[in-house]
Amino acid sequence: MGHAARACVLAAYSWEAHLTRLDVLLGTSADQAPVPLRVREWADDDPRPLVVHVVYRFEVGGLENGVVNLINHLPPSRFRHAVVALTECVPEFCARVLHDDVHFFSLHKPPGHGFKLYPALYRLFCQLRPAIVHTRNLAALEAVVPAWAAGVPVRVHGEHGWDVSDPDGTRRRFRIMRRLYRPFVTQYIALSNHLQSYLTSYVGVVPGRVVRICNGVDTVRFRPAHGAREVPSDSPFREAGLRVIGTAGRLQAIKDPLNLVRAFALLVEREPERTQQLRLMIVGDGPLRDAVEHEIARNRIGERVWLTGERRDVPEAMRAMDIFVLPSRAEGISNTILEAMACGLPVIATRVGGNPELVVDGETGMLVPAEDSAALADALAHYLADGELARAHGRAGRQRAEGEFSIDGMVARYGGLYESLLDAAGRPAPAT
């Protein structure tokens, strides 16, 4: 695609240029400034290729945690990074990025189609001159068009999973959108076999343009408790002999926390004697918090449930659990499942998306149908009745996390892919 075609694209969108001011984009506007740039700037002659990661919003979440892990673990001698959020980079979450030369941009996208941001994205890409633009999920996919127009040589798109508006990827409108953007993508990354098959079978991506790279987990930071549960100082569940069911994630419809609350309440109602020592710990926050609190109150289990809110000590919180549950309606490759496995917890997960690629049913945990509170309650009862089985599944999960899902392996695959794509584009990374 040459300069003439690129000029046509720019002309098509130039009438929208007034919708996004460059001063907002670059942080000179007092009312909508993006997250400030880090202290150390890039030198004009910095030979390291720049990777710009484009996401819808940069805040607590599995996808976003994956971006943080990748930036923190890719050797800084090989790559430099910027994060562009179409809506907002949340400063507290940005602080999880350890390198001080990573730049963050918040574009404050209004509701509606992202073409309103095309002029701003085009200007930003022209200013930053990235070697790679890496978009993630459908909400950010449209950024590949201004990246192509700005001459970015490598445009990578990652599919991490679907939203509640399209939990199984079957909505025709979204498939068509993915097909329309397909010519602008250099390489696709699917986090699971399920997503890889979806891209080739339903979006029409040539198999050679899709590579599967599973998430990785830091098995040093996420490790089993030493002996019994390690109880946080602010936990209400400090009594000896308690058994704690836990989950972690954003309280939103796609994660279906209400299903877990209902399953827990159903189990307590069915087996009141056996469940006297049973507790539920929900780590995270989000738009369904009020609904979750209402469901807890309706079932009169408030004294048994701890809504911790958002926490930064997730590894420590997981070491306070005995069983981990992920009740999602849809998933790609779940970071929280990997983290729970690394912490030596048996995992009960719904049989959706990439969950069966992580949880070996009957070996590291159990798989249950989505949106089925009775089946989830049955699985919980099974572990409650056989604590040794639960512990054995937890140990097997830890071994699987260490052997197949290390963060070093994930980072090596991303780094190798980035470098091979740059080589193919005639922009090889400098030797280190």
C-alpha cells in the first residue's frame, strides 16, 4: 500500500479532524491532559524499536495486566514502549509499569465509533514513529487504520476474548467488523486455540498470519501458602478451621460474580451443617458491586462473605483461599486462573473459551457449565467433602503452571515474534 492510497485514507477522514484537538492529545490542554509522561525521555537517536500498545482503557484487568507483564519483562535494551488508551490511562494502574521511560496517552474517546479519533491517532503515530503498533481486542482494533496510514511497518492485533455483548463471538456485526479491518493487520495473536480457530474459520484470517501465544504467570510472585492459609491482616476470616472459597476479577457481567454468590448460597442452604465453616471471598470491584451486595443480602449470607474491593496484593489474597472459582460467561486465556494455579489452588471454572486449555478437569480442578449455579454448587460440595482431593488438584495445578505457563516463556515468544516481524518489514532490531 503506497503513499497515494495512504493519502486517500487521510482525505476520507480529514473532515473529522476538528473533533480531537492536538493539544489534548499531546497533553497541553489543562482540562483533558493525558497521564504525564515519565521523567526520562527517549533520545532522538535511540535505536530501540518502539512498541505502542493500544487498549480501550488502561486499568485493572486481565488483558491490561498482560500488557504490564510484557512491558516489565521484555528486556529494555531491546524495546521501548508507549501505552495509548482510547479512553483513559488510570494513573494508579500505570504505576505498575516499572520502567521509567514508558509513555502513556489518554485520548478520552467519546461514545461511538472510533473513527472520530483517527486524526488524533494518525498525528500521534506520526509523532512517535513506532516500529510496531499492537492493538488488543475489538475495541482497539480500529486503530490499525491510522497506524497503516501513518506508515507504521508492523501492525499486530491480539484477540484476548469477548465481551458480554458477544460472549461467544457469534454476532454477525462484529465478525464483519473484524473482516473489514483484516487487510490493515500484519499479524494476529490469539491467546487460546479457541480464539485461533475463530480467527481462521470465522474472520477468514490466513492461518499463517495467526500465532497462538498463551498468557504466562509469575510463579515466584504467585506461589502457594506455606502450610495453612496465609490470612491478610484485614481479613474477617481469621478463625482456625475455616474453608475459604475465593475469586478475583472485575465485578462485571461477563465475569458473572452473581452466579458464584447464588451457588454459594445454594450450597449453604442445601448443607447447613457441613457448610458452617465455609466462607466466600470476592476480590475486585466494578459496576456490579451493588447487585452483588443485594444478592448477598437477599440470601442472608452477609456474615459469610467478604467483598474486599480492588486490591494490589492479589497473590497474598489468593494465599488466603482454599478453592478458587472463575464463574465467567466467556474467557480468552484467564490470567486469574493461571495465578490461582500458581498459588496451588484447585480451580473450578466454567467450560468456556480457553478455560479448558488451562484447567484439566479432574486433575487440576473442575469445569462446569456457565450460568449454572446448581452445577457450581455441586462442584464446591465435592471439594468440601474431599479436602485431600482439593489439595491434590492444587498441587497438580502448581506443577502445570510452572511447566507450561511461565512468564519467561510468554515474554520470549512475544519478543521473538516482534523481532521476526520487524526483520520481514526491513526494520531489524539492533543487536544487543
